[in-house]
Amino acid sequence: MKDGDFTGLCLLQKNYGLVGVKAEGGNKSIVMINAGNGKPEQVQSIPLTQKNVFFKAECDFTDKKDIANFFYSLDGQTWTPVGTQLEMTYTIPHFMGYRFGLFNYATKQVGGFVDFDFFHVEDRIISKK
């Protein structure tokens, strides 16, 4: 990653949620951005000192709850909640439901990169926040 790069896992619709790694000034942080109210807000930032990190989003659509919680793990086994709960509202300007995505983009200079080793989708909620 280069300075200004941001990479991670997202839940996309008009109102979205992101969890990922942001590189700034030679440091990296785990960052959660919640745009559930229509305006993106960085709600948490945690210093990151290692190269590998895992991200997870758990969505609950039962009984029209339509909420998502984000998590990170430094070892792929122990999951820590990050940020705030995303209320996944269905908006008319974007008629499709929420989509999962992996992203990596530059905000200062092009040429940075990351490796995504895997992406799993399961039909069960493991963690409770």
C-alpha cells in the first residue's frame, strides 16, 4: 500500500459501510466508515502494526432487521467488533439491495496494491454485537 491508499470490505448501496486498512503518513490503521445516514463518517480508527488482517461483515435480514456489524481479526480466529452498526435501508435511488465488495483505491498516488487471499459467504451469523 502507498500513502493515502484505503482497502477493505464493503457493504454497498446508497447508504454504505466500509471496514478496511488506511495508509497515512507511514502508518496504517483499521478504519470503519458508516454512511448509514447518507453521509460517510469515520466512526473508528485502530492502529495496525502487522501486514495481515481479516475482515468480516455479518448481516441480519431476519424479520426485516436489515442491520450489519463489522469485525476485524489479527489471526483469523478471534473477531473484534469495529465501528457502529450499519442500518441497511432500502433506498429508491438505488433499487438493488446491499452488495458485498472488496476494494482498494488510492487517494494520493497510483501504484499501491494489496492481495486478497479469499472471500467467503456463509448463511449464518456467528458473532453477536
